[in-house]
Amino acid sequence: MVNIFGSMIESIKSNWGEILVGITLIIILLLTLSLYGMTFEDINGMLKNSENKKVDTIEIIYEGMTNKFDDLCNKDDLEGVCSNLGKGKQPGCNVAKCCVWAKNKNTAECVEGDESGPMFKQDKNGMKYDEYYFLGKNHKIE
């Protein structure tokens, strides 16, 4: 028995460099997999719960890309531009970066604004807006 352990120790002593490199590569592989949230089940394509599947959405935005409606934001009468775009409907309002669809319990209208909300925080009757849509995305006003 002592002879077997002695030969194993001698083998480890003579090959310690290769063993160290192998262990280092295995540790790097495991750290990389955990960093990206991968498991061996993911690699084999056998997820236990289909509910745990992650879906990534890729939005491609080109630098310098302009919307044809953004030229309307350079006009002097933004109030008129936004009301004409809206005409009582949200999708028409949410095409330009200078207009938002603002809502409260009494009013829903297209008004001047940007990603931070409507320029004026209340409607013509003095009632504060509760939420707004900028480029189709809903935002609550607190």
C-alpha cells in the first residue's frame, strides 16, 4: 500500500506544472459559465422548467438615425404640432420625440413633452396628469 502512495506522490511531483495548468483551466471554465449564468443543462438544451427560459430582445439603433416626424419638433408651434399629431389618438401622438400622450381621469391628449414627461404637468382645466406615453412606452407621474 505504501508503494502505491509513494508512486502517486512521485508522479504528482514530476507533473505538478501540467496538473496546475489543468486545474486553472477548469476553474476559469467554471467561472466563465457562472458569470454568464450558464449551466450544463443549458448547454445540453434540456431545461427542466420551460418557464425559466430567458428571452432577450435586441433593439438596433443606428447612430444618426432620424425619424421623419422629428423634423416637426423644430417648428415654432409645438402645441399645434402635437395636437395635430394626436387628433384624439395615442399612436399618432407617439411618433415624434417632442410630443407625449398625457392622461388623467378626465383627459387624454397629445401635448408637448419628452422622455421626462409633459412640458406642462396639468391639463387646461388645472388637473395634474397621472401618466404619459413617450414613443409608445407608458410612464407614471409621481
